[in-house]
Amino acid sequence: MAENTFGAGQAGDNAFPDPQTLSYEQARAELVETVKILELGQMSLDESLKYWERGEALAKRCEVLLHNASERVEAAIGSREEEEK
């Protein structure tokens, strides 16, 4: 099971690390855990909304990192094709 990155024992919004500081693997693992927690449905509406918002931020971080990786691959392919001409 992935390590809990929610900052156990901390209170408030600061309990979560800034998504911008997370690697793809860290953001994805936390997103998976967040979805599991939400699926349990055993918290108040306010708590659920905080986890949902966190999940959205983590998903966006993953999308950005995947997009950047895709651009790097495309650039490498384009560079290789130019060298072959």
C-alpha cells in the first residue's frame, strides 16, 4: 500500500503537501488513496468536499506531468528524425 502523504496528525489545509511539489508517482499514489477514502463515504460533507478538491488538484498535477513527459518524447522523436535526414 502507498505511503499516506496526507500528513497524519496535522490539522487544516496545511495537512496536505502542495501538489506542485509532488512527483507523478507521489501525486498518483495520493490520488488513489483519496479515491479510496471518498468511496468509503464515512465522513461529513465538508470533509468529503476537501478530499474531492484535493483529488482534483492531484489529478491536474498528474495531467500536467504526463503532458510534459509527452512533449519531451515528441521532441526527442522529432530531433531523432531531423538527424536521420
